[in-house]
Amino acid sequence: MPDTSASLFESAVAAIGSGRLEDARAVVPQLELHPDSTAAGWHRLGCLFFDAGDIETALGVLRGAIRREPRNARFRFDLARVLRAAGQNDQAVEQLEAACRLDPADPRGPHMMGVLHLEQGLVDGAMAWLGRATAAGGDYADLFADRGLAFQAQGDLDAAEADYRAALQRNPEHVAALRGLTRLARRRKDSADVIDTLIPRIVRLDNGGLLAEAAGLLAAADRRDEAVTLLESRLAGITDREGRMEIHFRLGELFDTADDPDAAMDHFLAANSLKKARFDPLHYEGLVDRLLASFDADSMRSMPTADHGDRRPVFIVGMPRSGTSLVEQVIASHSHAFGAGELGDMGLLALSTGGGGVDYPESVRRLTSSDVAALAANYQARLDALAPGAMRVTDKMWQNFEFLGFIALLFPDSRVIHCTRDPLDTGLSCFFQHFFGSGVSFSYDLGNIGAYYRQYCRIMEHWKAVLQVPILDVSYEALVEAPEQSMRRLLEFVGLDWQPACLRFFETERVVRTASFEQVRRPMYKTSIGKHQRYRRWLGPLQRALRDPD
């Protein structure tokens, strides 16, 4: 007797429940043969695949649910959740817009739209969408926690605190709200009474990330020994990899600031070993070969360039931890400039040129003048939304050093600031940093850091040889040693007059989401220069990889 659609659904559900994802995936083509299979069943199965971590299959199955019931707002909302997890934010927005039209009374659609806007630095748009979610009856902890983050990004710290506390009223153990309050207390340098009220709420939870935040707050309040004791006493009880990793990174930081390199490196080595990240140096070298071949001197002379004359973009590139956030903060302190942070747009635009069996970077060879104009217009619209009226807008996506050839086609009148720093200090700082997500996969192994750094140098040397776009090298060490001289040079390069506010960059209130958010809020300091000397005996893999193998 052939399987019915109901029995197939149940077999797939059982397979997912027991961890047999391959068996569950094999059911999906069989379900396609059953015209009576319900949209609700497809939706349930897609959500289960997503919960099990199989994003690709979840996307296909949820799209199957929508094909069967295209006017179901819930289906489209859940597809948007999966698309967001897959990094396909543009498609997620399309699904959310449809969900909001189909069911304007459901607060979840505008809530997620607000979160997507906030993640892209569009704070005003985020507040508008989150307001719509509240007006639609949203009264749950996640929404208040995200509103708190948006208010904090706007600089309204009192409103942020109120929303974080509203989230905790609805869920006293809400992790994001507790993180928000902890970071808020650290930023405001709250009193000991406030800290002593907050810390016990956190330590009751077995959450490694929260404990690491609590330790950071204690350390910022000159209670370092308490912070160390807290983390060391709780580490054994934290079983999840992510939580243990965050605690090890924080302990490494605490021992580093206490000038105990042995204990610090023990924790940094443990933290990096817990990070699930894969990087293949040979594969990356091959990608660089393709990049340089596609943007050789002859190609740069023959490929079309945009003629809009837009001089707003200032692209700040370099290795992570090389001073890109500091340079952006200086420029963003000018009254005619806006710091947009790390925009992922340029890389996505470059990759969008692929198709028809030809991937980026080879795909740039077939771009027409109208293609280049349309791609540039897409980025210009982004700048218009972020900073209408600004003379200069900085994009400090450090990894744009890979896309400078593409940028030169779209914005030939732009400026590029290349941040440099001692390679050993840079590599060590990367190794000491927990980069959220997986985009900096090379940074969790000292040898991989060196291999990546060598390819980065190779790319930058190539651009300097073939591009007409002006590139200014800015040394982190020079900026720290002679701030005003370096800052004047920076501003002159991007076509802005000198303003003393740039020298007091640490007083500028703006959203900084990268790993350097604390550093840009205090005056220049020299303690990071030459730091690798204290850790030299561990840096053999980095030093060997930095050397040219030829």
C-alpha cells in the first residue's frame, strides 16, 4: 500500500526528531508527488528542518508551503526568518512586506523588519517599524528588548533602559535584555548599587555569554578580581561550546590587561580552539589569483566606469583590528561627514554580477555601462537613506579591500583609506578577538592569520599598481603617536576642512557595532603598540606564515 502524504509527513518528522536528517530530506521529493499534501504540513516540516539547522532544506520546504497557500502571512513570516538566517536579507524583506500586507494586525512582521533595519544601521527606519509592531499589539519580551537596542543606538539611554526592563517584566530571564542592561551600565559607568543589583540576576543563569558580559561590567568598575573569580568559578558548569568560548575570551582579556601573558594566552588558546571556523589558505590563495587576473591592468583600462561624479563614498579598508573603526570615528566627527559603519552592500553587489555559469570576479568582464550605472545607483540609494545631505559617507567594511577593483568601476571619484598596522600586533589582536559570526574564519588560528595577511598584502599591492582611485595609507602607529597631524592629513585627503571636533572623536555619539566600539569612545592610547613583544614565544606559527614561502 503506497504511503499517504500524512504518513510521509510523520515519517519525516520522526526522522528529524531522531537526528536522521538525510532520511527526512529523502521524503521531500516523495511529498511533491502527492497533490493532496497540505500547506500546513509543508510549513510544519520546513520549521522543523530550520530548528534542526538545515537551512537550505527549510527554504525549499517553506517555499513549497507558500506555493500551496500563497496568502498565508504566517508562512511568509517564517520563510523570512529562514532567509534572514541564510543571510538573504533582501529576499527576507520581500517576504515580510508581503506578510505585513496580508496580515497587518500581526506584530511579528514589522518587528522583524525593524530588526533588519537596525542590523543595517538604519536606526530611524528601525524605530518606525518597531513602532508599527507595538501599535499592532506587540507586547512581548523580544520586541521590548529590540526596541531597547534601537533606543540605545539613537542615544536615548533612558528609553533603552525602560524597554529592557519592560522585556524583563515579561521574561525575567530574557538574555538579550539582560545583555542590553549590562552594556548600558558599562557605558554609563553606573554606580556600585546598580551593578550589585544587576549582577545577581545574571549569575543565577547558566549562560556563558551573559556571565562574560557581567565580568566585563565588573572589570570596567575596577573590580577585576571579582570578575575573574566569577568566571573561574562558573566555567566548569557551562557546557555549551559558545558559552565556554565567550568566558575564555573574557578571561584572556582580563589576564592580558593584568599583564599576565601566560594565563591570558592559555585562555585565548582555549577560546580559539572552541570556535567552529574553517579556513583553507590554499583555497583563498586561488581566489586571490582569480581576482587579480580579472582586474589586471588591461581590464581596468577597458572596462566601463560610472560617470555620475559622486564623491561621497570614502572606503576604509585594511585588516581587522588595524584602526579602521578609529579612522572612521575621526571622519564621522566632522559636521559634513557620516560614518555608516561596516556596510556589506559592495560585496553583495559584486557577487550579484555572477550568473549564467560565470561567477564573480570573472563576471565583471561582461559588465556594460548601463550595468555599472545601475549597480552604482543601488549603492547611492543606500547612502541617500543613511545620510541625506552628507558631503562624505564612510564605509568601513574592512574586507572591501578585496573589492576595490569593482569599487573603482562604480565610484571612480571615491577615496580609499588603507589602514595599516604592525603585522604581529594585528595578528595577535585578531587572535584575541571574538568576532561574532563566521566572516573572519581565518582569525582563530595563528598560522591562518599569517597566510591571510600575506594574501591581503598581495591584493593591496596589486590595486596600487592598477587603480586610478586615490588610496591613502594610514599607519595606526603614526595616528596614535601624532594624532592631529594624521587627522589633518586624513581630512585633507577626503576633501574636508579641519574641525577641532575630529580631535575629540571619542565624544562623538554614534552607533558603533564592531569589536572596537569601546576603543573609539576614549582618547588615543599607546598600550597596544608593540604588544606582540609580550607574547613573542607563542607567535612562531604567525611569523612563519607571514614569511613569503618563495
